[in-house]
Amino acid sequence: MIRIISGVGLAGALFLFLNGMPSWAQSAPAQAVKERQEIMNSLWPSYYRDMSRVARGESPDIAAIPAKAAQASEAFKKAALLFTPGSGRDAVPETRAKPEIWTRKAEFDAAVTAMIKETDALGETAKSGNLDAFKAQWAKVGQACGGCHGGPAKSGGTFRFEEQ
């Protein structure tokens, strides 16, 4: 009986090796990629664009920033959980996530933590209403963003493939 079970297990493993993951097993990584892309694509228009406008003096609505900063931080926390093992480009070609996310996991986690920390600090700074302090903290948010992205959307970065 054990030989039969072992033989079935070996045949199943060989099938997966030769044919790739079945579509039912691929749906979880694809769903994780879809959800994290939706979150990441929402960050600028939903939160950071307004923060940028305040920092550039284009909007006087600094009072709205603490709530937006808190929401952005929560979105980052959710997105970070969606970088699951097996959801890289080898499994989901549409992702821009580089393999370094998983091979340099501690560095990636530190970069995400820094972004959350600086975003939270921006919200706290906004509460003071001090625009100069806000601008200085906004620069720190930009530096933290560069921890993963390395620059504008098309530039790629440490943990992200260049936009096509």
C-alpha cells in the first residue's frame, strides 16, 4: 500500500514538474498580484497626490492629511501581506515585483516599514499645521518610497521591474 501511495505522489510531483502548476494552484498567486497591484496603483491618486499638493503649496488642505496618511499606511500594510512566496514573475508574468523581494526579504520588509513609518510621521506633522515641517517630512516620505522604487514609475528600482 505504501508503494502505491509513494508511486502516486511521485507521479503527481513529476506531472507538476513537467507541466507546471495546474491553473487552480495558480489562482492564489494571480489573485495576490492583482490585489497588491490595485492597492499600489491606488496609493498615489487616493493619498499621496494630495500630500504632494500640500507640500508644493498647491493645496491648503493640510487638515485632511492625517486621515489620508493613516489610510495610506493601512493600505501599505495590506499590500505587504500580498507579496507571498510564489507570486513572483515566474508564476504571474504580469507582476513587476522583482525576485529580490523574496531573496532579500529582510531588506524589502525594512523598506515597507520605513514607508509606513514616514507616512505616519507625515500625518503627525500635518496635525501641527507647520508647512515647513510638513515639507521636510514629505521629503523623507519620498526617500522611503525610493527604498523600493528607486524613482519615478518607469524607472523600476530595487524591488520593482521597470514599467514597460
